[in-house]
Amino acid sequence: MEPIIEAENLTVARKGRTIIEDATFSIDPGTYMGVVGPNGGGKTTLMQALLGILPAESGKIRIMGQPLENFKEWSKLAFVSQHSINFDEKFPLTVRELVGLGRVNRGNLGRPLKHEDWLKVDEALSFMGISKLANRRIGQLSGGQKQRVFVAKAIVRNPKILILDEPASGIDPEAQERLYMILANLNAKQGTTILIVSHDLAAVFCRMNHVMCINKKVYTSPITKDIDPNDVLQKAYGPHFHFVFHEHICEGVFDDV
């Protein structure tokens, strides 16, 4: 199986300071990976490098087997920023209209969406459990609802890769758990490769099948029943770090979330 994302001897800097150093890793299709590490460790920097937003100092990145500099199939990759829900609450679009923007591409820019596009929009709303919000103004929603709208916008074109940078930041624990369950469904049912930057270590080790730990260096590991999370996490957080699970729902894929 060819990796869907690869990095080889990757070094990334910001303002002359090395943030990611000599990272080599590969991610297989269908991986649901939690990206964790201390604040300032380089999680967002690495995601931006994989997206081509931030240039690498050295090393190589390949997406779907293609060198990043040659990669053209950006419609197969979707990104939800940690700042996506921070906007003017008077923003006039409805939920359905906003999700519809995810169907806009170079081929239909400036043209009305087709019937098949709106069918995909309604499918994405249904999958995210927000069909009842379709005609609400986006500014009227709670933080958790907004986050699910932006994930719907990201998945409406059926991407092969979905990258989310702290999507649960600023929303309540119940909304966070609901979002993680929905993403688990997306991964299990559609095989979408998901990378999610998260500070919720319990959610990562309950719901996801791989973990990436970042603190300048990058470490990856599958998550299995036999793994001791501390063996993995201490590589990024230091030898004195000790992880304790809080109460968390860890089982199953959910049809009604």
C-alpha cells in the first residue's frame, strides 16, 4: 500500500528558527491520526508544511505519491483551520449556502451550483447531523454547531485527506465528543484519512488508530490495545510526563450522532 502522505528528512523554520527538525514519517490511506505535543512544539507548523502553506527549509513531502511541488489534486485534500469559527456573527450566509461553497472549484467558479452539487451538500449536512440547521444563519449557531458546519464544508467534495487543526478548541466537552464520534464515522465508513491536531489525549487514544507526537522532532505510532500511551507521549512531552485517562466513551462507530 502506497503511503498517502510521506515526509523525508523534513525541516521547517519560522522567522529563522527551526520548528520541525529532520522529520521522516509515512501515513497510510485510511489512517485516523491524532497529532499531539506541547504548545509551541510545531503541530500547526507541520500541518501547514504538509499543505504547502509554509515552505520547507529542506527535505521532501509527497502527497498521494506526488512531490508536494508537483501536486495538483487539491480538491482531494481538505483543511479546517483552528480559527474557522471566528468570524463576524452578522455573516449573511445560511448553513446550507456556506457548505455549498465547498463545491466551488476552478471549473465552476462564478456559476450556479448544479442539482448534484446541492445533493452532495444535503448529504454532508445529514452526515454531520446538522440538516435541521440548513436554513439558519451561520452566525446564530453555537461553537460546536459552527465547527460541524465547517467540517461539512470540508467533506462535501469527498476528500481523500482531511486535516483539522484543533477543531474542538473553544467548544464544550459534549460537543467535542460528538465531533470526534462523527469523524470516527467518516474514517470508518468512507475511509477518509484524517489528521487532527488535538489536546484531548484521551480522545486520541480512544478513538484514533495512530498518534503523531511533535516537539521539534516527530514520532508516530499505531494505537493498539497493548500500547502504553506514556511510552509514546514521553518522547514529545518529556520523561516526567504521565498520562491518566479521564472518563471517556471509547467504543464503537455511531449511526446516530
